[in-house]
Amino acid sequence: MHRRNLSSRPSLPSHHSPGNSPGMSAPLLPSSVAHSIYPHKRDRTKHRATILALFALVALSCYILFITNPSLSSKSRVYDDHGALAYKDFVGSTHHAGPTRRPQPIYQPVLPPSPQFTLTPSEELAALSAFLAALPHNRLPPAVNPNQPLDPQLILDFDTGGESAREELSRVVDDMWTRHPVVLFAKLHSLHSRELRETLSKMNLKPSPLVFEIDQREDASVLTPLLRRLTGVPTLPILLIGGKPIGVGARDLDSLMEQIQGLEDSGELKSMILRAGAGINPRTKGRKGK
């Protein structure tokens, strides 16, 4: 009887469980099958990657906090009682860095405020007249209170806060009454204004009177009470000779015209005009015969 040689038989691959004999080697398996059979290997890989990521995050945070940000470093810059630069660590020890002095604060000099620039009524009248005569479109804003002094910067074309403001103002006043010794604030449609214009026209003044038709201006509602306050004349027309108003103290329009007529009859009106610097050349009605 012949025995079969079992060792000559080809071995077939078979799947061994973890419980197989230790002497037997485990066969090679696909990776997907191996991960499903040995899940502990996949968990160890994930844990290792997580730990490495956390370590990198902690290292980056320490670098940002303690290296790149000097205010959070282990030492802080301080100054001792003598003004020397020192460094103080978190445990309270102070290390001197040298004889560097503490920077002294820079104090800006406090300049005294500029004195308030105010105008007297006569200066205000001259500045206002020069303002109105400078350009035809010069107007006072409707927000101006005629019962209060005007803002000098509103009617003067120079810096009223400068050191030479008073000198500039004096030149404005002198120039105004030199150029225009006779000024008339009138109404276009007024009988008394027309009579006064004719009286001045007969004198043929040089330079010619400067006439403002107040009722034709957009700022008439501001100018009318303003001129009353500055001149003391109760109503238009208001005549200025050398910057001085004629008819101060008149009760009404009739008494105003009576005062002007009395000055004309006595010759005082012409004398005042001549003293103001204007020339008088009366007009003749016709040429005299040969």
C-alpha cells in the first residue's frame, strides 16, 4: 500500500486569522483589506499627524508672542530714578542698558490770543463805504444783524488779526474819504433824494459824489437800519461830507431836509465840501455874450 507524499502537493493560499499558529506567516493583503482588518494602525497614523499639527501651532504662537512682538517679550523697557534706560523682566529684576537719558517732552510755546479787533462807528462807516464802493456786486449777507457791530473780516480785505491791522485800517479810512469826499445814500424813487442830488449836481463837484441807491440793492433791509445806527440820521437820504454825516439829530425827514437847506443857504455846505477836499465848479446856464 503506497502512502501519499503530502509535501509534494501544491499549497493553496488561504486566509489566516490572527489566531493561526505563530509559526505560519501571514499572507500579503491589499491595503484596503488590511486597514479594515487592522484598524489600530490607521488610528496611530491619525494621532501622530494630530500631535505634529498641534506642536507646530504651539511653536508658531510662541514665535509670534515672544519673538516678533517686543512688548510681550520677557523684558520691558523702563527708566530708573536717574533717568537711565533699563530693562525690567517679569520677576522684577532691573538691568541697566547704559547712560541713555530719558527723552524730554517737547513743549510747544503757547502764543497769547490776538487782541479783539473792533471798529469804532466812524471806522465802521468808512470800512462799509469802501466795501460797497470797491465792487458793484459787494453785498452784505442777510444774516448780518444791523444793530450789532460788523465783523471786520466781512468788510475789510486784509487780515484783521495781524500786527499791522490798525495801520491798514487807517489807510482804508483815509483813502475812502480822500477818493470820495462826498457820499450820498439815497432812494431812487424819493422826492427829497432827487432834490439833494440836483443840489450836488449844480455844484459840479470834482470828484463827483459817490451815490448809492439803497432801495435798489438786494441788501437794502440790512443797509438801511445799519446806516441809521452808524450815522445817527433817522432816514434816507444820508449825506456824508468828509466822512461826517449831515443832519445828525434830526427828528424826521422834514427836519433833515431843513437842516441841509439851511446849510446851503448860508454857504456852509460849500465850505464843508471844500474842506473835505472836493472842488466846486458851478455850472452856468449859458455862455455870456461878447
